[in-house]
Amino acid sequence: MQQLPPEDFTLSPHTGWTRAHWEAVADGLLNAVARHAGPEHALINLPGPRPSLAGTRSDGLEGYARTFLLAAFRIAGAGGADPHGRLPRYAAGLAAGTRNPTTERELTDRDPVSWPVIQDRGQAMVEAASVALALRLTRPWLWDRLDEQVRATARAWLAGALHHEPCDNNWWLFPFTVGGFLVEAGLDEDGAAQAAVDRGLAKIDQWYLGDGWYTDGRPRAFDHYNGWALHLYPVLHAHLTGDQELLARYGGRLAAHLEGYARTFGGDGAPVHQGRSLIYRFAAAAPLWAGALTGRTPLTPGATRRLASGALRHFVDHGAVGADGLLPLGWYGERLSLVQDYSGPASPYWASKGFVGLLLPADHPVWTAREEPAPVERADAVHALPQPGWLIQSTAADGIVRLHNHGSDDQPADRVQPDSPLYARLGYSTVTGPSFDGTADGHFGLLTNGQLTSGELTERGRITPLGAGPGWAASAHRPLDGVTVTSVLLARGAQEVHAHLVAGAGAGTGVRHSGWAVAGTGIEATADGTRARVVSAGPGLASVLRGVHGYTGAAVHHVDGGTAFGERAAYPVLTGATGDGALFVSVASLSGAEPGAVPEVVCEGTAVLVRWPDGGEQRALLEPGHVTVTAAGE
């Protein structure tokens, strides 16, 4: 790892980090990958446990493209200064890789430099976008100095993205990004580049739900891609073109997104651990910087840098940069369980997007203003995000952010597929990760053989959001034909009240409700009656689950292999069975400090009354597929 400059707790009282730290980390990452460059720097083949689904040649292109993007942010942000001589190497790689592109199947060891051609839904289309954006950012110092033949072959390779079909999600922004560069460089020979730009914007407009949130192609797919893809590419394009109309439209959406997104970072800097491609890590900082770059943000400069630097420092401090200077496939160290099959050894370098802030000059207020507290540090808060169906609950004492999920499932429109642990859980946080051992933390399900102690546990499948408001979020799902589970979450401070109404299941059907999975160097677990508690050594986290209504037993499940946060993990479990009633209510907490007093919960029929320790009251009335929540006095 690159040696870091001294901390500056005067300018940055929360993180100690400054622009110089960002530059040092960028340089360290680039120096480490340069050692793995192949002939003519066309492919960068990084070591790793396995190749991606696209193959090793595509992985080498990915190593080139994603690190080129990092180099572009670093060099463009320094006004073209390139003391390490990186641009000539990437220029040589561009010339060699596009000289004789061919299909992955036809590539051989006798041709160690050619890039795969861009095909329908092929990985090369993704990497073309990074190459194009990097060329756009460094155009005066690289592209404009290439000889005409190299520009022609490079343009021909990039243009393949304009004429092939992307996956029907954020991938539409990859031809969009290629088209934006080709139009700007005067290389839109047939109008296809501008058409790709227009088509990409039209596509994402179809998915915009309002309040700063897009779906990612699928009806209920929400995660970090909202910020580092669906917002980032259009806003950067508008900024680079100077198109004020586009910037007003897409920048306005970004600003609305950041209102809630800023609340998803913990006091330790960690982003919420939810969604796919978590190996991109501090790419989560990209929309924060994009808001500052374009002036479309509700955040002050000091709060922006505190959140972004907090995220970068969090991963550096937790070993996400290995001893060899490389980013492994994982969250901190290597963790293959959370890696999608489309990811290869170089995939983590989309973390490069997190360095967008280097495009801001060193005298910009985002670099010179004193850091201000992050939202999580100011006060306990519960914030509803109705579009994704989320409730963001944070506590200042321990800096933990919890995302309660009543709307994101990543299910395709035409079928229901098995639950993804990274989307289907009831909750995600900045200090916990889901289990991948075949069991489910943060889940409520039925036992399909109708028994209490055995049977296959049902999944959530498609989630139907039923609303989110002050201190609550609700949803419904159909785990079995003819069965509906209606769920509501009420939260305040570090306490959570979960209520689940089961309709359509026969009497005696077993149910299982699980809480937060905490990981650490050691686990202390207890279960008694209808209360289970798990405490992790190391971070000192406590996960508690207490049955209030409907549950008859409690247990603790130890997770084989742990989670992304540690090799040892466990979570509390409650069990029960349907009887005269089918309402199940529990109180849960995840805390690194004292969670506070437990609320009083009273159940009457299918109504749940919660009296909070601070004197506030909420009442939730559950009916199959419908929830009404009111506060005291309403």
C-alpha cells in the first residue's frame, strides 16, 4: 500500500483525510496494477481465485479499462500532470488492443494483446464505456496526440457498442457513454453515437420513479447502482458537454437521490452492505462527488468530503487493499460468497468511480472546507424512502445505519427466481452482512411441511411494497399459493418492532423469524423462552430478538463460514406456529452501544400498538395485503 501523508484533523476532524490521501491511494492502486500489465500494456491480468464468466481475455481488458478510468480521474484532476508516465502506457495499450480485435473464442496465446470485439450483451461493451470516459477526460493529453491510424482503429472498436444490444438495465448507459465521447470528439460518422446517447436517456427515463430513485431494469431492483451508474453517467455527460438543460434534469434527480443516500453511510464510513457488486466498495462515494462537481447536491462541501473520505478510509483501514496493493474479490479481504459470476479479478477496480472527486480542483470548497458531521452522527433518525420501499434507521451513539427492506427484491418481471441474500432480507446495515450458508438471517418464512421444527423454509420472492412513512415501512409477499404474509416494521432509536400477519396457511404451520447476523472474532449466544441474543467480540455488536406475540421458542443459528464481516457469525431466531390467530410480533435491536429501553407492545386482534420509551405511540393495523399506520393523536 502506498505510504499515506500525515492526517489533518484540523481540516478533517472526522476522518483526518484530505485530497492528498485520495491522490496517494489512487497512485498506490495504479502502481500495484502496473506490475501485472501484459505486452504493450493492452491487457492487465490480475491474480485471482477464478476468472469471470466472460473469460480471461475479457478479464484482462477489464483490468486495462477500469484502471485507465482511475488514471484518468487522477491525471485530469491534476490538469494533465502525469509524473508516473501512465498515459503513454495506456495509449500504447489502446493501440495494441484495438489493432486486431476478435472474439473471445478465437483469441489465442499467440495473440497476447488483442481485445475482444463488442457483441450483444458482452462484457466488452461494459469496458468500452470506461475506456471511452477515460479518453474523454484525458483527451487533450492522450487522444488528441494519437496518430490517425490508431484513432481510426480505436474508434472502430468503440463503435461496436453503438450497434449491439446491451442487457436491459443500466447497461444502456454504456453505449450512451461511448456515444458521448464519439460525438464530442467529432467522430459520429453516421449519427449512431448521438442516437446511442438519446436512446440511453430514454431508457432510464422509463425507469425513473421519482424522488431520485430509478429501478435498474427489473421492477423492484434497488441498490448502489442507482448512484454509481444510473445517476453518475448522465450527470457526468451533462457536465462535460455543458448542457444546462440536461444538467438541470438529471442533476435535479441526483440531488433528490442524495437526500436519502447520504443517510446510508455509518459513523465508521461504511456504506450499507446491500445489493450486487459490493466488491466495488468505495464506488459508493461516486454520487456524492458527482453532486459536488455539478452543484446538484443538498450536502455542504464539508459533509460531502466527510462521507466520501469516510468510505475510502473505512475500506483502507479494514484491509480492502491487500499487502500486494491490489483490491481482492470481496468486501474487506477476499470473500467469494458475495461475488457474482460476471466478476473477475479486475472487477473490483470499478471502485475507480469513487475517485470522481479528483476532478474538482484542489481549491474547491469540497477540498478546503472543514469536515462536517455525517447525517448518522448528528442525531438518531428514522427516514423513509417510499420509492425503493426502505426505512433508514440510524443511531448516533454507535454510528450504525440499518436499512429495513420492504421494497427491493431484484426479481425479474416474467418469473420468480430464488431469493438473493443481497436483496431479499428484511434488513441490511453498515456493520452486518447476510449469511450465505443456505439459511436466512433477517427473514420471516413458513415451514412448508407444516411442522414447527423441520421443513423447507419459504422465501420472500416478489415483494409488494405497501408504503413507508414516519418511522415505518410495510410490504407483502406470497410465499406459497394462496398464502399472503403482510409485514410492517416500526422503528425508533435502536429498537425495531416487526409484525407479520399470515393469511391462508393452515393451523399448525410452522413459522421462523430471524434477526441480524453479527460477526466477529468470537460469538457469545444465549436463548431462553422467546428471547435470543448474540454478541460478537471484536466490534462488540449485539443482536437481540424477543418474541411478543405468536412465538413460542427461541434459538441461535451459527453461520457456517461467517459473513463478509468475519469468519464467525450467528443470529437469533424465533419460532412459532399458526393457530387461532396468525399474527407474529417481535422486538429486535442491533447495537454497538446500549440499545435503550424496550418499547411496550400491545396486540389486539391484528392491530399492534407500540408505546415508545420517549412517550410516542404508533398503531399498525394489518390486513391481508394492506397496512395502516397511525401515530398518537392521528
